[in-house]
Amino acid sequence: MTAAPTDLAALTSSAYKQALEVIASVEPRIADATRQELADQRASLKLIASENYASPAVLLTMGTWFSDKYAEGTVGHRFYAGCQNVDTVETLAAEHAKELFGAEYAYAQPHSGIDANLTAYWAILAQRVEGPWLENAGVKNMNDLSDADWEKLRHELGNQRLLGMSLDSGGHLTHGFRPNISGKMFHQQQYGTDPETGLIDYDALRAKAKEFKPLILVAGYSAYPRRVNFAKMREIADEVGATLMVDMAHFAGLVAGKVFQGEENPVPYADVVTTTTHKSLRGPRGGLILATKEYAGNVDRGCPMVLGGPLSHVMAAKAVALAEAKTEAFQTYAQNVADNAKSLAEGFLTRGAKLVTGGTDNHLVLLDVTSFGLTGRQAEQALLDAGVVTNRNSVPADPNGAWYTSGIRFGTPALTTRGFGHDEFDNVAELVVDVLSNTTPGVTKDGGASKATYKLADGIADKTRAASAEMLDKHPLYPGLDLA
Ligand code: PLP
């Protein structure tokens, strides 16, 4: 019998109270910090697009003895004994993922989004470069290659091409950004967005792909406020013989919740899809890979190729979160995330603010703060002073570079989980515009405008916190969870 919601809140309260007592008996400062983190999250407007609030069931699943188990290998084929329960967990996580996303294969081991991307890249290299090379050399195992041939294969693996979205257009570090390993292990080029519209220009992308001929075309983003047409991405990949990899880390929840369907759903179009499980998907911090049957064998070799022992306790929590994401309630949630992003964008636009691409049709909004005379860094800090938690972000062709930036990225997944709707998000826009309109840049020693320091007018932080508290109190985080 499943517990009624009020029973669940009472059970959760008692579980956490007791857990914190156990922790405090060893290191009370960690118990205190844990309590304080809940208080801080409860009291702030969390608008970071990559964050969410996982359910108590997901959180509790992570705190178990599965953490103690080594299970290198794959289901039924481990390098350690006694992995039968980990096999159950990993199988459930993969089965839920396959069913939820309609994928042919799922791999639940990556510890994070970056691990998932690195594993996917090496799986594609194994599929497209290493496999054919070994076949050509007539050997099954790379250890059987002569030293000279091994050197040639290593050279070949290290000289492949990757085309991904540039960081300032909304791509992720792992999509070929030079300081990241992806920009070093591949010859990389980046595609951007149209300077006028801020949108992906598929014709320009096609032309670039035809010229560059990448082995891998990466679609997906961290800060692009629009949906992507994956049918077009597939066409482009096919025209140049590239493997299409989609990183849906940010919008996996919108795919799971069936907000992104047809050509907006990457799964039927991509060879390999990677994701995190902790953003809009609302699971534990972790990664996940979906693949076609063709790529499954090589993705399954994530360990030993890239990974060591899987985090079995996190895989268990992934299974719980994926089970949650299959429910109708999650579909409603995902639709609300997208509707709320529209409300937030409209709230900004009606108050005269400037948005990259002029709006949104996913879960995030990118506000260009140059019209307030601020850098992203100043805006981020002023908002934080007022209890509004966001992160600064580059805008296309950002004049302030990747550190100071000119944008603030807002996301709706977390506050939608708390129950915020249209009116609250409109109010959030009002509060943000009020804070930024009352912030002025500081002055450098030589009298110029500072990119870092700022002055928030007196009284604005308190006023904003009071207005936020009214909304936050109506939509408590983890209602009924009482640690007192
Ligand atoms: N891919 C995308 C598109 C992301 O936005 C992120 C994180 O922000 C990642 C990958 C990396 O995820 P993680 O922080 O779990 O390594």
C-alpha cells in the first residue's frame, strides 16, 4: 500500500530528522550546513535554468549502502562479485529510460553530463574509427595490434572532426570549446546563431558542415532559448556522413513530458543522445546516454573506456526519477515549465527588457542586460543581493566576454516544481527589472565604468526579498517537511 501524501510528508520529516541526528553525531557542522542549505533554498527565488528540486524519494534513494558497492562492467558482466542488486538497479534505470524516451538502448552509468558526453564521443570514435581500423587490420582486439599500427590508430583517433554550437550562442563547453577536453581531442569548429535573430541558421550550418565534413555533429545547448529542429539536424548530418549526437541535458524533462514532440524530439533522429538527469528531468545529479542499436555495443563499453565504477546509489535514484517522469503529473509539470517560461519572457518584454531571440519556447529565457548599462556579472550579483538566484551567461558575440558577460539566464524548472504559475512569473519579471533598473555600475580606479562592481539602490534588496517571500510562502519547498 502506498502512503497518502500527508503521511509521506510526515515520513520524510522523520527520515531526515533522524538522518541529521546520525550525521551530527559524527560531524555536526555538516548536519548544520545541510539544514541551512534547505533553509536558504526555501527562502530564495531559484531561477538557475540547470537546477531543480528532486523529490524526497529521489533524494532518499541516494543515501544508501549502494554507495559502498563496486560494480565496474555492465549488467550481468561485472569485474566484481556480488553485483546482483546493482544489476537490478541498473536494469530498472535503463528500462525506464528506454520506455520513457522510446529509445532502443539506454546506459545509466555516467556520473554527470560531462561524463556522458565524453563516453558518447569515445563510443562514436570506437564505432566509426577504431572498429573499421581493427577490421581492416584483421584483428579483433586492439592489444593484438603491432606497436606501429597502434600508434597509427591513436593518431587516427586523435584527428577526427567535431562540429558543435559555440559557447556564446548557447552551446556547452563539451561541444568543442577549446579549453575543454572536447576542443582538444577533436579538430573542432563551431556553429553560431544568426546575428540578427539569434536563431540557429540551418542553411549556414549546412554550408559549414559541408565544408568542414565533421565525423560528429553535436546539437543541443545550455543557453539557447528556442527549440531545435532535429529532423533538419539529421538531414545535415546525413549529407556530410556525420554521426548526429544530441545533448539534451537541459531539455530532457520537456522531451520526457512530451512537450517536445515530432521534429523537436531528438530521440528518433539522433544516433546518440546524452543528458543529465538533474535539470528539467528533476532526478539526481547524473548522466544518461540513449543510443540506437547500432551504437549500443560501444556505448555499453563506457566502462572501461571512460568510466570506472558506476555510482550505484545514483543509478537507483535515476530509476526512481525516471519512474516519476513517466507519470501524467510529470507531463503537466513539463508543460507548465514551458508555459511559465513564456510568462516570464512576456513579463520582461512588456517591461521593455531585451531578450536574446526575442522570447522563448523552451524552459529558459536569456536577458540581455546591456540595456540596463550592466554586465552579466554586475546583474547576477545585484540580483543575488536581493535573493534572486540566477547565473550570468554570454549572449551571441558577447562584447563583455565569457567572464563578465552581457546576459542573465533564467530557467523555470525549479520554481515550477514549487508551484509557481503565470502570475508569479510575471511578478518575478517585475522584481528583476526593478532590481536591475536600480543598479548602477561602479567606477574603476582610473574613473572608467567597472565591469564588476555595482551599487544597488538602498531599500531595493529588502523590498524584493519581502515580495519574493510572499510568493515563496504560498508555494513551500517540500511542503510538510519539518526538521524542527
Ligand atoms: N551538457 C549540457 C548541455 C549542459 O548544460 C551541462 C551542464 O550544465 C552539461 C552537459 C554537463 O553536466 P554536468 O555538470 O552534470 O557534468
